[in-house]
Amino acid sequence: MIKINSKIYISIIFLILSISTFSIPCSSSIIVNNDELDQFQIVREGESGIGGSEFRIAQSFKPALNTLTRVELLAEKMGDPSGYLQISIKNELNGDDLAFSVMPSINISTNGNWYEFDFSDIHVPPEYPLYIVWTPASNLWDDENQIVWGCNWQDNLYTRGEMWNEYPYGNWNIENHSWDCCFKTYGYNRENEPPNVPNIIGSKKGNTDKEIPFNISCEDPDGDDVFYYIDWGDGETQEWIGPFTSGRQIKFSHSWNKKGDFLIKVKSKDIFYEESDYATFSISMPKSKYRLDSFQLILQRFLGRFPFLSEILKTIE
């Protein structure tokens, strides 16, 4: 049996713990958590970079995989900026974050390195544009103290996206169709199930020219957001409204301008464009009994005041 000095043993344990908790900038495409390198632009032109303390930057890309797990960016700091850098994933530049990750400025070195921004896995439609949005701690950074994103000014090395900048706030512009930031995206392909057939709740009868409300909901087996296509049965349709949270009841309304029976048809699709079968719902627009009864009552009262008219009507019959 090999005997190990207790001090050596403790040192080995300490070394293992240190290695497992110490993080360094990522500079490779090693597969982590079964994800893989998807989109990338890794060529930096000299020491070029884009940054600023007053506006955000973005790089668009089109994923080939349907699940996005993390991104890596080439970055370095100038001076000694405080605060943190936030990286968001968006499907619209002025829309809500699909995911985001932050990194304290102190973790960024003054040399260009790759840094990983990890977040909860998000499901995305392949071949549709997404944006990596770079948000500076604008109230803490200035021209001499900031973090810059490494980039390339050469001729369109990445053809599936562009570099964007925002100035003033909310006004996004393509910096140049041939320029791109340095980035890597990682992900994997997840099996996807189509949404279930929608559920329709509403009245079976109504009056013409009157809005009739309906509640429509649909469960997606994967929990994906869903869109709805509605055929109201009278030649009018509402095409792919949404997206809405899976399982959430959504209120719709419609009016019919003629009498008859109508078949409403509703189907759903998820963000990966998998569609459900149609759900159907019948509704009738009968003659208004109330209006007929009201007319008869008025006629009876009128004839009661003028009895001779009743006699005239009898001779006509």
C-alpha cells in the first residue's frame, strides 16, 4: 500500500478544488453539456474593436441549430472601467431579452481574450435572425475606461449577419454590411413535438353583427410559445397571431353579418413551425326571436286600438 503524507494529501485536494472553481477565458470550441459550435466569426483585424459608453452594439446571426446554449465573445478592456458588461440574446433589437448574462468589468483583461456568456438554454427557429446585444455600463464607462468588442473590417467574412450600432437610444443601424464582431455561438438540436389541437370555448349561438367572444388555448408538449390561425367560416381569417405562452387562454372575438351555421377552424404552430391539426367549433346565427315577438306585440296593440283593421285583415285572408 502506498502511503501519502497528510500534508501532500491536503495539498492535492486543495489543487483539485482550485482547478474546478477557477475560470479562465474560453478560447476553443470544446463541447460542453453536449452542445457544439454553431455560428462563428473568429478573425480579428489587427487590434480593431468597437465599443462606447453611450450606445449598445449588436451582431446578428442565423442559427443552424434549434437550441442556443451560450456564446463566446472576443473582448478586452481599456483603462479601468467599473460595473459590468451585459450580453443579451434577442429576436428583435428593441424587443425583450430571450436570455442574458453579465460579467463584471474586473473579469475582463486588457488583452484580447475569448469570454463565455452562459445562460439557460433557449429554443430558437433555425435560419431566422437573432441578435447578440452588447450593453455597456453606460453610466460608469467613458472613452478612456470601457470594454471593447473585437471585430473585423474586412470583406464580409460572416455572410449570415451584420454588425449593428445604436445611436441615439433605440435607433439601430447596420454599421457596415461587410463588418462583423468576433463571436461564437453554441447549441444543439432538440427533438420537437407539434402543439396539441387547440381548445375553443364560446357560445354556440349569436346574433348577426354582434361581436361574440371566444377563449382559445393550446398546450405545446415542449412548452414552446404558439401562434394561432383562425378560419371564422365566413371567408374571414386571422393568420398566425402570436406568439403566446403554451397553455394560456387567449380571448378572440368575431361578428357574422349574415344568418346561417358557421364552422370555426383553429390550428396552432410552435416557434419551430410545427403545426397542429385543426380544432372545429360550430356556431349558428338564427333569426332573432326577440325581434319577431316584439313586432307581434306591437301589431297586437295596434289592432286592439283599431278593431276595424282586424276585420279588414280577415277579409284579405
